[in-house]
Amino acid sequence: MEISDKIKYLHKIITDVKGGNIIGMELFDRLFAIGVISYFNDINRLLEKEVDKLDFELNLDAVSIDFNKYLNRKTWTNNWLFSDFETISKECGVPFSQGRDHTTEINQMMDYFPNGVDGYFFTPNTMQTFKDAMHHITNGERLAERDVFYALNAGLDKMLSLLEEVKQKTIHPKVYLFNKLWSEIYEIFDDDCFCDDYKEWKENNSDYGLDDLKAKQKQQIYKLLKTDFFRFCSMPTGAEVRKSTIMINSDDLPVGTIIPDNMDVECAKFARFVQWKGECILSIDYEKIGQYIYKNYHKFDELEFYNITNFDRMLDAIHDDMAALKHSLKPYLKHYEEDLINNLYEECSVILNTCQKFLSKGLRPSFLKDYLRKLMFDKDMKDEARKKLSGGSRNTYMCEIVAALKNVNVFKIDCDKHDLAIALGEKISDVKVTTLTKNIERKYNSNDGLLYHWTKRIIDELKTQPYNPFEGLFLNK
């Protein structure tokens, strides 16, 4: 059962079950309350893990939690369970918060009821076992009602606090995770037969030209927009519709096709997620479409996920054929840039990894590769980093990277600039070690520049990450 289902279930049970005289025993209320406490504890353990995980991955289950409802304390306390125990607590004359904390004893008793509130229909034998356990654990003392109420409130307060953390991280996730979500959806909804129709069309139209492929691309757009996939987008303004970069007309579609009246509106919505490259290559912004899917994930059905991922695969196939006819379009192919960047990353990783032997104690072996990937795909740094690492200043920039890492104590204290230069020289063999040493020294002594300040800010974050958050971000690796 997912977290959202557990929360719904617990609320339903507390609300639906009436206390007092269902089985004619005072013990029932106590049993039920402790079952609820155990369920709070179970949910809270899951939420604690979720709070940590949300820094590195999206939780599609968390999106479906009704935070407005379940973060309202009255939603949980406006029932017989909390009102009865609150009344009892007041009658005791001592605020429950000042009473002895029996949380440990209650947790031990929960071992007898591992299913929590699932076991609220207890048999007489179960109840006797519980009575014996209560007597043993509390050394014959009666477990005060106010102590049970204390544990109930503590469990609820902790759940509300953790839910608020989950809400904030769910509503404002890290941007790169949307791209990762798209990659995961793309791989899950894989259809081997997605372009059979397209292959057949090519066989029957072997003399197709670029204009035919442009029309084929428009037909795929039309086919997707007819499914109403973007129905959860806000309505565009009239100006947005008029300025839309996506337009569908009868010239693009088979003769006799009736275009719906709202197609221009759907085109304007779709235009928010794409851009044209090389005039005829339609490029999807996976970060934006990943965010859209994330926010509405539970509103889509399986067929719709197949539709959107197959649309993307069909575009890739069409774009490959476009580039085959017009070679100047190759740099605009999706995998072209990915391949270039991934190859560049691998080449530079090999160079930087020569310094791994000087890593400070406690840093994972992949730390330098993780740092470099973070640098090359960071929103603020990637353009400059890719430009320098792919150009004539690669060697100088690699030295600057090493100097920045040395300045923020990534490398051992007894390691000096000459040691690092010798290590880099293993892979930068066309540059003298003395030159590399001078480059490192110059940057090491300056302690300034965009790279240094970015590195200083990002290193602590990298040190706390249990694994590489970019793992699996790219399809071609």
C-alpha cells in the first residue's frame, strides 16, 4: 500500500469506526487507539524516508496526496477517538503533555498487533494476550488514558510535520528531476511496433521528399493533439493563439480530414513545450513536458503515456530521415547533441579521474565524475563549461577545475599543485607538466572566478548525496 493510500485508509478508519460499546468492553477503545498509534508510526517511518528521497527523485504517489485535507489538524481530531481521550485527559487533572511518556511501552505492545488498525476486530484470546502484555510491560501499573492520548497526539503531530515537508518538496522539486522523469516514462512505455505505419508509408512512397516528411510530422502533431493530452494546461490568450509557432491546416492532412474548431487552441498549448530547430526539426522540451506530466500523472491513463512516448519516437524517426535528405539538419537531431555531450563528459572524466588518488578521506570513488557531470549540466554553468571543455581552452580549464577543487579541500592537504599537474599530465601528454603546474598555481592563488565560487557552493551538497542524482538521466550512455 502506498503512502497516500495508507493516509486515506487511516483517516477512514478513525472516522468510520465508533468507539465505546461495539463489543461491550472498555478495552476495545484502548486496543483501537494503540492500533491507530502503530499506524501513525508506520506512516511516519515511510514519510521520513520519503523526505530524504525527494531530494534525488520524484514521488508520483505523493502528488496524489490531498495536502489541503490531511494537513488540517481538525480533519484528524474531529472524531470520537481524539475527543474521548481528550476528555479523559482533562478529567485526570494533569495535562497529557506533563504525564509520564509511555511511548516505549506502547511501541512494545504494538509488537502484538503488527497490522495496526487492520486488527481492530480482536478475538477474546487476543484481548487477553494484550491484557497480559500490558500488565507485564507496565509492571502492573495501569497504562493511563492520558498516556495513550499523549502517544496519539505525538504520532499525529509528527505526521503533520513530515507531511508539510513532503508537500514542499513535492510542490517545488528540483528541476532536473523532470527530465529524469521523462526518461523513465520513455523507457517504461516502450512499444516495438510504434512506427510500423511509418515504415509502411515509406515503402509505399519511396520517392518521398523533405516536404513530405514535414507534412508527416504535422500529421503526428495533429494525431497527438486530437487525444486531448494537453487538456490540463491553462487556456491560452488570443494573442498566444495568434503567435503560436505550431499551426495545423488542411494542406498538412489527408484530403477530407475535418479539423476541430479548437485545434488552434490546442496548438498554442502544445507550442509551450516545443521549439523549432533548423526550421523543420520539432524539438521537445523534456524538462517542461516532464513537469506537466508530473503535476497531472494520476490523471493520465496508460494509453496516453504510450501516445506521448510513441509520438516522440515517431519524431525521432522522421527527423533521422529529414537529416538523411538534408545533412545540415544533423546537428539538430536529439541524439546528436546528447552523443557529443556524453562523449565530451567521458573524455574529460578520464582526465580528471587521474587525480582520484589524491581525494580526501571519506569521499566516494565516483566523486570527481559526479562533480564534473554536475558542472556540465548545471543550469548556470553548463554553457561555459561545455564551451571551454570542447574548445582550445580545455587543458587550461581542466587545471582551473583542479585548482578550484583543491581550494575547497576535495584533495588531501599534503598534495600540492605539482602532484596534481603530474597526474593530469598522464592524459594531457601534449602539454608540459611545468605548464600545467603554472596553470593550477595561477588559479589556486587567485581564489576567484565563477568556477571557484560555484564549486565552493556545490561541494557540500555533493558530499551529502548518497548516490549520483544524475544517474540514468540520459538514454544514450
